[in-house]
Amino acid sequence: MKELKITVKDLNLYYGAKQALKNITINIPSKQVTAFIGPSGCGKSTFLRVLNRMNDLIDHVNLDGEVLIDGINIYDKSIDVVNLRKRVGMVFQKSNLFPKSIFENLVFGLRLNGIRDKNILMETAELTCKQAAIWDEVKDRLDEPALSLSGGQQQRLCIARALAIKPEIVLMDEPASALDPISTAKIEELIHHLKTKYTIVIVTHNMQQAARVSDYTAFFYMGELIEYDKTSKIFTNPTIKQTEDYVTGRFG
Amino acid sequence: MINQSQLAQFEIQPENSSLSKSVSKFAGLKETLIKVFFTLNGLAALIFIILIFIFLFKEGIKAFGHIGLMDFLYLQRLDANNILLRVYEWYPTSEIARYSLVPLITGTLLTAIPATIISTIFGVAAGIYLSEIAHPNTKEFLKPIIELFAAIPTVVIGFIMLAIGATFFNDLLNPLNRLNAFVASIGLSMVIIPIIASLTEDALRSIPVDLRMASYGMGANKWQTISRVILPAAFSGVSASIILGFGRAVGETMIVLMAAGNASNLTTDVFRSVRTMTATIAAEMGEVSQGSDHYYALFFIGIVLFIITFFLNLSAEIIINKMRKKNTF
């Protein structure tokens, strides 16, 4: 395995009295795509949100264990959550662009950091749009409302928006689940390009998608991490029977 | 080929088929009746507004048969040095009746505008607190109390301002008149703050959780999320609450009648007594003889009041719609 980016040790997470994640231990490599698969309610999305502390926003969530990014525990008291989320960007299942112009969506993160220089804002908008392969579609309409874009374009704009604050890790929570096959293909191609620069963790319902885009795959079931290995291994020769049953479509 | 009767065999048959036929015919009639009933109810509001409008105009327009249009602005008369003066006064019962609406309009604005400013600051802040900051349990307890405030009879608020508020501000600020526009606008705020707070809370709460998540996910803190995402996204709702508050301030009668001093001064000083259009109608309508100049003048005030609120709402609606269409704030 390449250089490690995220290390999780013995993580347990509870929603009130209900345990949602049980003893998760996983090492996620830098600048690779890691996919989380598993049936609904298996805890994969919950675990994704652990990685940038989005669970903090939900009441009654408790967790123990360690989550290290570059060797530093992100649940340490000295960690600034706001800073953490700038390093660990997130793309959600449904596109959630702000009801603002395309341009204002792209530079939202920069404006949060107090950057006002028009040139810097414009450069970043262009650069991230090119990274997200949407520049040609939006360059002539940056002042139009973001919500006038098509669903697939909106989702890629969400990715561009997340990239604008130069995160190290990009978390994607079923980014293509609401999209048509062509838009999905575009997003997958995009993920492929992005891994040269970013560490990507993607949650997906779609096993073919995991097989296509990821280097490593983790299979979750009932809050436990059942198996974690190279994607090729998980899909062709899994060690554990449950994984085999799931990836071959026998349940889930 | 399958015909209708064959298909019908697969449906659940009622015991008496002739009854079922009459039921279905009756159901069609019932459907139509229900539709008509709800349509009429929906149109009733429109019909009543039109009727009020017609009545108001029918009576008010007669004022022009008694009083000239310019007389509603000012009265020209010679002063001691034989210089022609324009007098902006409302003295309808004086020997030379003066019907200028100017002091009444400024009086209305002088109570309504400060009240709206105060209420916007506190009302929107309270709405933000309820929707974004308060713990759900606190909110559940606090929101009904704030809304209850709006249910206090305005005569009670007017009385409190008259008896206690005026004295308090008299000692504190030493104004020119004890009862003045400022005291009235504080009283108005007590009614308007709950309205704005409650509607702002509704508007903010309606913003989808996705947008908040997007903002927090980008590393925004709570204040940035509120000011840059939630408030702009709820802009039209919050504006609507403020406009509604202003409309209430212009239309409110009892508080201004009791606390504003009721002297029709032409002034821009909030610490002087003023008389609003509503208070004028309320105070004088009971004593005026029907059919007199004064009577029609009061109806004309009604028209002016109606037109002001109508155009306020209309222009606000247009602005909000434009904003919404552009989707950029």
C-alpha cells in the first residue's frame, strides 16, 4: 500500500444508545480512490462523515477511538473543526448548490477565507472548473443562477466548489446516485483524474461503480468493516464469504 | 377483443349494481359541488376586497365635490403682512376648515418607520435565534410565548405605553412632548416584533438542511453559514415578514391613538406628538355628521391609506420576485 493518509483505529460510534459503527480499523492510502460499499444502513455514510466531523452537527452522536489524518487525531480537543473541513472537502448525494450565481458558488470557500481579489477569485474559479471538467459548459454563463444548470452539471459544479478551497481529501457520498448514466460516466472519469492530486473516499451503492473507479474497496455490513482490500481482490477473489455474497449480488 | 363488461368482471362488484350506478352519478355531482364550494371560498376574499375598494372609493371620491384636491395638500391664506402662505394643517372642525393630509401622512410614517426599523432588528435577530441557535427544547417553549405577545390586545399595549412607557421615556430622554411618535413606535414594535420573529423563523427553517451541510462542509462556521447562506436563501421570506410588519405599523390604530399624542404636527422630530391617519379616522368618525365635508374627508383618508399599503405591498412583491428570479443576492 502507498503512503497512508487516513488511519482509523478501533472506532465506535453511537446514535444515542444504538451503536452504528463497531470497531472500525482501516488505513486509507494517499492519492488513491477508496470506495465504501455495503447495503443501506450498514454505516458507510456515517463513517464517511466521521472523516470530516460532519457528525458533530447531529445531536446525540458519540464516538470513541482514533481517527488520524497525517498522523494527527482529528478528534483531539485542539483541532479546529473549521480548518479540518477545509482540508477534507465533501460532495453530497444530492447537489446542494447555493441559490447564488455559478461564480459565487465556486468562490464561496475563498470568500469564507476573506479573499476578495477579483483576479484570484477568477483564476481559482477557472482552475477548479477545469479540474472538474465543467469549464467549457459554464465559462460563458458564470453570472447565471447555479440552479439553472442540469443535474449532472450541478453535481460537477459541487465538486468544483469543493476543490476551490484546495482540500487534501475529497469525500464523496454517493455523488452519482441521482444522475443519468452519461452524467455518471462523466463523474467517474472526473474521479479518475482527480486522484492524481487528491485522496478520494467515495461511498457508493453501485458495485460496478466501485469496481470501475476505486483502487481499494471496503465492504461494510451492519456497522462493521467486513473486508478491506485492493478493489481487484474484493471483486474477484474476496477472502470472506459475506463479501463474496454481496459483490456477486446474492444479497444486499 | 376485450370489451368493457369483460373488464368490469375483474373489478370488485358492489352487491347492488343499480345502486352503484346512481352512486357514481351522484359522486360526479358531488365532485362538482365541492369544486364550486371551494372556488367560491377562494374567490370570496377577492370579492370582499373589491367590494371594500368600491365602497371606499364611492364615498371617498365624493370628497372632491366638497373639498378640492389641492385642499388635501394645503390651504392658501394671507398672513398679517398680506403674504400668501401655504398652510399644512388638519383642522377639519375649525371655522376655516383645513384638510391637509400632509401632517397625518408624516405622522403615520414617523411612527411606522421607526417601529419597523426597531422591529426588523429585534424581530429578525429573534427569528435567527429561534431557528438556528436555540436548543429545540428552548425553542418549543419560547416560540409560543413570542407569538402570544402578538395576541395581546393593542388597547392594552397602548395603555401600558400611555401610562408607563411615556413616563419612562419622558424621564430618560426628556422629549418635547410626553406622548410622541417615538413612544408610539415602541408600542407598535411590541406587536410587530413577534410577527417578524415568527415569520423569519418560518422562512429560515424552510431552508433545506442540504444547504447548511454544504456550507459547513466547506469549512464555514455557524455565523458564516447564517449570514452567507441561510439569510440570503431566505431573503424573500424575511423581506415579506418585514413588509407585513410595516403594513401592520401603518394600519395599527389603537396604540398610536393612545400613545402618539394625537396632535397633528407637521414635523420630522420623533419626540413630538403626531397624529396618524388611522387615529384620525378612529377618533373623528364617531362624531362627524354624515354627509358633511369632514365625513367625506375621512373617507378620503381611508382611500389614501388603502393606496399606500396597496402600493407598498405591490412594489415589495415585485422586488422580491425579481430577486428570486435572478437568484443572486
